[in-house]
Amino acid sequence: MNWRGRRVVITGASRGIGRSLALNLAGRGANLALAARSGADLEAVVRSARALGVQAVAVAADVSEEQQARDMVRAAAAAMGGVDVLVNNAGVGLRAPVQHLSPAEFTLVLGVNLLGPLHCVQAVLPYLLQQGGGLIINVSSLAGLLPTPFLGGYSASKHALVALSRCLRAELAASGIRVMLVHPASVETDFKQHALGEPYPARPGASRVSADRVAEIVARAAETGRQEVFVRRSERFLVAAARLAPGLADRIILGRYGKSR
Ligand code: NJP
């Protein structure tokens, strides 16, 4: 797939991975409708995208609210004359041991990480089905494939997103609409500062990839038609190892992410 002239909706585009992806795709000639709750930050991304010579609009929306998600997709399609690609990137973290997981916070996280993508997919599908093709990119997490201690609520939301996305992929197999899943792990963004629950522990020396690098990997993977996208080879291997030797993988994950404070 060539990005030039594609009409792309990106949620969570005001900062982090969403912002980097917006600017990467603008550089490849895609037209953009960018969504998040905070209008001011979004407007700044829109200006940067336009400076790269493409059309871009900001549509403020809380994707966890069904009506707002539907209105956002409708406004995006009206502004761009249709939609070719939806990127469900908006997400929120939650750190807490399962024993003390707040049902209220878990509900909020499910609203953004699981229902948000569902609302946007349901709103965009009529456009994609009518034109007989398109691409849906759901940004999940390595924690959506591997149970991650102290991230039970977040991990559950992303496991559910992975299941929903793979079912959707199977349902759309004959439609010309592709569904791509992205499984990042530690990325240099403000994600942890905005997460709910307990503060994430500092992990001095832990290696994190830049949001720009993730954006480049996602943009290229879409061009080559990949379905499941990992940021680092070691993360792909960890998931494969977890299938073959679950105990070993659990120990590696505990070593990496298992600090309680
Ligand atoms: O997060 P951050 P990342 N409705 O906090 C928006 C996954 N991931 O870029 O609404 C609409 O910098 C928010 O804008 P605002 C992660 O799960 C990351 O790191 O104005 N938008 C902002 O634009 C997520 O799915 C890491 O607050 C909403 C954006 O979402 C994706 O990568 C690791 C919203 C969040 O920007 C992007 O994360 C991993 C709502 N209700 C998975 N709530 C990592 N960074 O290490 C938030 O495994 N937003």
C-alpha cells in the first residue's frame, strides 16, 4: 500500500506514538484527521502536518464515548471525502496488583483501550465496506500477548483488544479490508505519566525505543501488508518463547516488569 493521498484517521494523535505516526504519514503524503480529547495539542500537530504539504484536520473526541467516536469518524470522513485507514492508537495505562485493582479505574481503561477501538471500527466500517477495501491498525501492547505482573487491568484490556482484532480480521477476510495489530513495549512517551493507578517504578537503564522509530515501523509494515507488528525482534522472540516454554517466559517478564514498586 502506498500512503500518498490516503485518508487516514488517527486517534490519540496529540502526543506520543500517535503524533509521531501522524507526522511520519504526512511525510509520506497521507491526508489526516487527528483525534484526541485535548484540542490545543492536536491543533499543533495539525499545523506541523500541514507544513509537510498534506491536508490535516483536528477532531476533538473522547473515543470511549460511543457517540463522540461516531461523530468524530463522520466529521473526519466529511473533511477528507472518505476514510481509507483507521489507526486506533489512543490508550491509557493502569498499574496495580490485581488484588487492589480498582473496578472504577479498570472500567475507564476498558472504555479507552477496548471500547474506543470498537466504537471507531463500527463507525468506520460502512465507509470501508462501501469502497471495498481499507486498513484498520490497532495499537495494542506486548502486555496484550503476555501476562504482565502489576499491569493486570491494562494487560487484560489489551488481550481483549488482540482477540477482538483477530476476530475482526477473520470476519473481514473476504472484504478487502485488512486488520493490523501493533505490539509495542517500552516506548519513549509520556504514557506512564498519564497512566492510572500506582506510579510506574523507575527502571534506570531500561532501553526504550523512540515514538518516531515505532511510527516508522508501523508505516512500513502497512506498506508491506504485515498483520502482526513487533517493534523489536527480541519482543517477537519472547512471545514465541512464551508459547514453547511458558515458565521461562514468565521468569523473563517478571525480571523485566515485575518490580512491585
Ligand atoms: O501514549 P501517550 P503513547 N479519547 O499517553 C489520547 C500503546 N503502548 O503514545 O485525549 C481520545 O503519550 C491522548 O490524548 P488526550 C498504548 O497503550 C504504549 O505511549 O488529549 N484520545 C494521547 O494523544 C496506546 O494504545 C507503550 O489525553 C485519548 C494518546 O491517547 C498507544 O501505544 C507501551 C483518550 C496517548 O498518548 C499510544 O501510547 C505499550 C480518549 N479517551 C503500548 N485517552 C509505551 N509508550 O511505552 C487518551 O506496551 N487519549
